[in-house]
Amino acid sequence: MKSALTQALCRFLAIATMMLPFQSGQAGMIGTDLATSPVAVQAERNAIAGFLGRPEAVNQLHSLGVDVQAARDRVAALTDAEVSALAGKINALPAGGDFGLLVIVLLVLLVVLLMQRR
């Protein structure tokens, strides 16, 4: 009885294994356009748009004679690679502004205060 049950189970498993669909996977190289996710590119576009919305950037664009809406339209027309490069440049900017200018202003104020005391 035990061998009959074992034989039946083996036959069932052999048939079930043959009837299972076979799937094959294939590894390959993907391009950089597929590797960069659209979500990351959209986040970088939002960062650039936020930078263009800052009052300092708007004032600088106006002083250079560039319309802010035209700048936004041009940013919208950039390719994904250009957006990534521009966002990288924005992220590399100093967070606190130009520290050297602040030091020079403080030194000038210190000299003026010392000259007034004499």
C-alpha cells in the first residue's frame, strides 16, 4: 500500500511539473533614460520652478531684461538631461549666500567704528 501511494504521488508530481508553464528571464543592459525615473526628473523640474519663483531670482531676471514667464517656458522645454544638470548646479549653490561678502562688510563696519572712537 505504501509503495502504491508513493508511486501515485510521484506520477502526479511528474505530470504537474510537466504541465507548469516555463518562464525564462533575460538580463540585459538598459539605457540611462530608463534608469532615471520620471518621478526624480519631475522633482528636479519642481525644484527649478521653485528657484525661479524666489523673489531674488525674479528681481535678477528683471534686471537682466528677461521675462519670468519666458524663463519658465524655457525650463518646461528642457530635456531631462538638461534639467538634471541645471538642478545639480542649483543644489551646488551655497545655502547662506556669499559668506565672503558678509565678512568684508563686517570688516568695513569694524574699521568705521574704530575710526569714530579715535
